[in-house]
Amino acid sequence: MENDQNQTQTISMPRIGERAPDFKAASTQGDLSLDAYKGKWFVLFSHPADFTPVCTTEFVGFQGIYDQLQELDTELVGLSIDSISSHIAWIRNIEENFQTKIKFPVIADLDKKVATKFGMIMPESSGTETSRAVFVIDDKGTIRSIIYYPLTTGRNMAEIVRLVEALKTTEEHGVSTPADWQKGEQVIAPPPKTQEDADKRMDDPNYDCVDWYFCKKDLNK
């Protein structure tokens, strides 16, 4: 029974809405912890290994959206089960070969403690490399979104920026965002709570309603 419980704990994965697991780890920019990001939004992503082709394209891509995330007051942190020396050598290689200077920190997780806490290693995997996971964590330390990609497929950087923009928009304005939403487009208003509110909304010029339960609006109205 005890072994079964330990196995369950090992393969358990954090969920949306839960507090992000506490961690302390060395990175290419010094020691990092969850507390270091208190009061800040940040994106934590894992990659399978340094000096691999798909991961190299992703690091160039993540650096490409780094300034956009900064404008959204959102930090960016990478992670893999490689050493600090390996990270530094690879980052220097990317700068030399791809003319891209990596400005965000990369966690060295040789003991797999952070990766295990965040469920970045698939239980069914025969290897030890981390999957392509993306966690968006808000300023209260709560996990707001989780995305996983297989080892063979590089991530879509524009979608990560769009996701952060959508999450922060819903947080600030108490609305939802429709499929394919982009910043500046109409958002979905929360459903009315009474019959009277439903009737009023259908006649309200500030709402673009298809039906009482489906109304969009501009955030500047």
C-alpha cells in the first residue's frame, strides 16, 4: 500500500487553479524560487534537452516573444534536466549560430525535483527528458494554464502570448474570451444572473447579443 501511495505521489501532476509547487533551483541567472516571483505573472516552460534541434528553434522563438511578455508584466523561465554548464554552453552556441541572445533564466534541474513537482516528466516515458510543458502562473502563485506538446513538435510562440493576454484580460475585466480571440477584439460577457437582467441585456446597446446567454462587448464600452 505504501509503495502504491508513493507511486501516486510521484506521478501526480498539478492542476489549473492550484497553487504552483514551491521550488528552489539553480539557474543561468542565479538561484530561483517560487517566492522570487511573488506578485508577478510568469511563464515556466520545460524542454527535453540542450543542444537538440527542435529545442534550439524554440529557444530562438521564446526569445522572440520575451519583450512581448515583458510588456505584459510577465516573466519567462526555462527548465531542463541539464547542468548549468550545459545551459551556458548551449546559450552561447545559440547566440553565435543564430544571432540570438537569450535573456531569460534557464533552470538546471539535474535532480529532477522541479520537473517532478510540475509533472514535466511523463510517467509512461522510458526516458528522463522533460516534455514540452508550458505553465502560466499568476501573481498569486496560482496555475492558470497548462499546455503539453510531444517531444517531436515545437511550440507556437504566438499562442503563448495570446494565452497570457487572454488570461490577464479575463482577470482584469471579469469576462471570457472566444475561440481565436486576439487582443483588442470583443470579449464574451458573463451570463446574466436574473430574468430581468437577461431582458435588459438584449436591449442594451453596449452588448452585441446573439441570444440572452451569448453576448459580446467591447472592453472600451
